[in-house]
Amino acid sequence: MRYVLLMYGDESDWAGPAGRRYAAHDAFIELLKSRGAYVDGEEVNGPRRAVTLRKESGEVLRTDGPFAETAEQVGGFYLIEARDLDEAIELAKQCPERIVEVRPVVEFTG
């Protein structure tokens, strides 16, 4: 099964020298690859670059900024392959970010 690991944090957590943080993610990617679990992953721009669209009464309303007004924002994701949720959680525990949400990906057959 595929799972997405969504990484959350305060934007200030990602400020400062990126070298150590990126090295930790490089090591995490190597761990995922060694387990045959790595599919993809990306860092996303900060919440100030987000645009949220809401559809209401046939109109599309645009708001600059993230969907939720919270200190913790999505900073990136990994798409992984795991045997089951327990294995996905065990892999997510190794992610260097402080908050990681694990969600199964809906598999459509067509």
C-alpha cells in the first residue's frame, strides 16, 4: 500500500541553516530507499506562497495564504510504499521532522 507522510511545523523551525536539516532528510530518504519504501517526496514553499480556493454557491473565492490559520503548516511530503499502516508508522518515526501525519493513499482501480 502507498502512504503519504505529511510533515508539519512552524515556519520558523525551517529558518536558518538548511544544511543540517537537508542532511537529515537525505539520510531519511536513504533509509526509505534501503527498505524499498521510497516513491517520491518534495519540500513545499512556505504558507505565505499558498493560495486557497473555496467553492461556495457556484463561485470560486480566492484567499492568499494557507487553508488553516495555525502556527503549524505543511512543509513537505513523502510518498512511500509500506506493507501496512504499522510499517508506515515505523518508517514515519524515522522522519527528522517534529510532526508527521501518516495517511493511506486511496488506490483507484480502473
